[in-house]
Amino acid sequence: MTKKMRTILGFLLVLILISVGINLQYAMKMRIDEPIYVKRYERIDVNENSYTEIRIQYIKDRYDDRELTAIKFDELDQIFDVRRRHNTWSPFENEKTVEPGQGRYYTFSDLFISFSFDQSLVERIDEKGDIILTHATLYFDDESTLDVAIGEVTLGRFKVNSLYREGASGSDCTFEAKFDTKGSLYITGFDLSTYEAHKDHVKLSIEVDGMRTYSYEDMVNMKKPIIVTRGLEVHYDAIKENKNQQWRFSDICPVIYYEQDQKESLKVYYNFLTGILDDESVEAYVKMWRELND
């Protein structure tokens, strides 16, 4: 072997070692110490002896071999066993039947709990109003636990308010929720706290009666009530077109306060996020979570 060849091989070896080192460093940077609970905002209408499922999703480091076995919500006494979903269909997987599992850096788990509403729970809601679940304790098979914020799951009786949801549609980069009214009403304010962290990535606006559009800035600086005679639409538009912006959509839950005969409020829920996502989408959620929690 000539000196020139040895020099070339030595140079290539250095490049390989540098590449391996960079990849290892990046992999270590991507690791997470504890599972990340995927927050959700939704409302579940309760009737006596009714039965429903609540979706439980979390992301853990690929080397974390713990399995979630149960969950207890702070606002309820019962501990719920969790079940794994199998053969879940996902449009993000080219219409193939897939199962949640291990990715490059993380394991994404899509689970659920079976929730039966007994008479005592219905009576509690009738007496004290909606039960809003916001925090929970996760129980793992190694007997470890983890306290998490779960977003907001509201358990309540079905009712039609003066402003009610008529429908919704969405795509990778947009979301639109439509609301109709029972007569004219006045919007008196907004709670946009869940949107604040995403305003550099998502444009939020409302369109009233199909004629007047109000931006986030308009809503924040509102000086007088906004009259609604027919209905309104709430719009999310991703500033950067990327299917992973849906994670941001699902982390936003604006509250609209309004008055007609009495003071009422409306929460805008996003409900289009699929159950199974590819590596890129799972990694995008972890990236977003780091941004919001660092």
C-alpha cells in the first residue's frame, strides 16, 4: 500500500469516526428521561349507564421498556386499567394496517380506557356541574408512577347552548370549525392562553356572519362586544406548511365567552389528529414539547 493510499484511507477513517460521533451525539440529544403524555382537549357527554372510551397516548424513549398499565385522574377516585389498540388504521401510513411500536428514537403508544358512567357520577354532574379532568397519575409495570398534565377532558351532560358547533373540517395545514347561533348574541371575550405558545407557527382568526374577520390581535385588543347574528367560523392556518402542525392544532383550545339571555362559554376542540403517526410526526411532537417545556 502506497503512502498516498494510506493517507486517503486514514482521512476516510477520520470522516467515518466523526460521522459516528455526530450521530451518537445527536441520538443522545434526542433521548427523553420520562414518558411524554400526549395532551388532548375534548368533551364527553354523560348519560346514566352510558359507556365510552378515552384515548390515552404517550411517547417514551426507545430504550425505556416500561409499559403503562393504569391511570388515575386527580378528579376521580377510580383507577382505570389501560388497553392497547391493535391493527389501527391510519391515513398517514399509506392506508396500511399498522400497530404502534418502536421508531428511531421513541416508542409511541396508542392506548385507551373503558369508561362506564354509573348513577353516582351522573348525580355528581347534575348537582355540581361538569367534571374537568386536567391531571393524572400514570402507573407502569415496574411499579413506578408519573404525574402528568393531560390537557382537558370534560365530562358533562349534553346540552345545546345559544352558540353550538355545526361541523368542522381540516387538512395537514388548516382547520375550520363552524358554529351556529340560536338568535343574536354578543361575544364578550376570549381565553387564548393555549394559543399563545403557538402563535409563531399557527395563524388564528374568526369569521363572524360570513362578513367580518377578526385576527388574534383584534381579539386580544377587543374594546367592545362582537355581535353575532347567524354564526361564526374559527380558523387555524399553519404559517409553515407541514403536516406536523396538526400537533399544534391539537394543543390549542380557545374559549369564547358570550352573552344572550345569560353568560355562556364555548370551547373550540380539534379532533382530527390520527391515532398512529410515523417517526417524523412523533419526533415533531417531542420537539414541540421541548420548546414548550424548556
